[in-house]
Amino acid sequence: MTPRPKTMAGRATAATQRTRETPASQATFRSDAVRLFAGFAGLGAAAVNLAVASSLFAAAGPVLPARAAGGAAALLWGTALLGWTIAGLSRNRFPLPRTSALLLPAAAAVHMAALVLGARSGMAGLGISHLAALLLTLMTLAATYWLGRRSPSLPGRSGQNASGQNASGRMGAGTLLAAAFTGALLVAAITTPGLAASTAGQFAVPHGEHIGGHHSP
């Protein structure tokens, strides 16, 4: 009769440990999914900003100082945002959180101003691009803000819980893949019209015309 109490005590201890590990696993899984979403949104925003820069540089008419400055700013911001996003995805943590918390809202304000003033400047065609960049920037800002508030409560940086097991693996790679696919689909639905509205998108050859062009006399 002696081993029975020990067995019951062992079962109770194991149940308590599983109860404590499950919330930590779910929190780590949500952080992984949100981090991927922030990365997708950041890459989309960087691509649209680079497209806006190319549109400003390739616009017809005389080269105005304001337009040249806007193109240079969009080029620098798109390049910096691209590098920041790649670094965040590769390191599992976005660098310079305080700086990005200031620059992302500032970039959103610039895109908002460009939407309002675009019709007066003769660049109304870039309205869709600025709108896409605005939405993607706000999505990146919201995701990184959530990560910044949740990261202190996570059990570790490497995605492991207190028992040393991989939390993402426990939640299932299929579930994380489905969340990543949903986020990528949403970002692509916003990024594609923004790129198409730029000068590069307007001069792009429609799908299916590449082959036909080779056979034309």
C-alpha cells in the first residue's frame, strides 16, 4: 500500500507541471505567429516604399526639389525597413525597439500626409501605394507593440518552456504554418495593389504576355 500514495503524488505533480507549461506554450506560439506577421508586413511596407521611391524618381516633368527629397526619403526608409525586418526575422527579435516605436508612427504620418496632399501635387496615382504602405506600416507597428508587451512574460528567448521542450513544436508546426499562411495572404492582398499602382507596376508586363512576345513577328 506504500507505493500507491507515491504514485498519486507523482501524477498530481505531473498534472500541475502540464498545467503550468500549457499557457507558456500557447504564449510562445502566439508570439511566433505575430513575429512572422510583423515580418511579412515589414517586408511588404519596405517593397511599397521602394516602389514609391522609383515612381517619384521616374515621374515625368521637371525634377522638383520636393519630389527628389521625397524619393530619397522613401528609398532610405524602404532600405532601412527591409534590413530591420530581415534582422528581426533572423534573430527572432526585432532590433532597436525604441527607435522603431518612433519611426514607424512617423512613417505612417508621412503616408497619411501624402494621401491628403497627393491630389494637389499631381501624384494622385500614388495614392493607392501610399495607402498600402500606411496599412502595412500600422500592421507592423501593432504587431511589434504586442510583441514588446508580451516578451517580458515569455519563459525564454529561444522558444522553450520551463521543461526545455520546444513550445512551437508542442503546439504543432501545422498550426504555425497555417497562421503564417494567413498572415502572408493578408499582407499580399495589401501589398500587390500598392506595387501595381507604382510606375514599376504600370510598366510591368501582364502575366502570359512574355511567351507571346517571343513568338510575335
